[in-house]
Amino acid sequence: MVIHRDCIGFAMAPLLETEQFSGGSLQATAVDEDSGLALRLEVTRQYKQYQWAFDALYGGAVIRPELAAFIAG
């Protein structure tokens, strides 16, 4: 498969930049300055163990399908 860089679109929305400790969980958000990718981490203590949960808000779509081709070899 051959794909031009303008064929597929990807978007990522920044999450709330909160760094707080509430209700037994710790939340922090990190945003990459170069790419704009955002990731939120929540650490929760449950039953004598820690649970790590990562959140990201993103979406993708094929914007111009004519810029992709299948090549059978």
C-alpha cells in the first residue's frame, strides 16, 4: 500500500491540564511541545495495588482517498 502524507488526517485535542490529588487518585497531563500530542495519566490505589490509566483524545479520517493505492506484487 502506498499512501501520500496528505491522504490521512489525524487530530488530537489537548486535555485539561490538571495536576491534583483528589479522592485517592493522582492525575497529571503532559503535552509534547513539538507535536502537540497530549496524554493524561491517572494513578489510583485499589486493594493494595496501583492502577495506572492513560487517556488520550484523538481522531483520524481518510481525507483524500485518491492519494492511496494498493500495489499487488
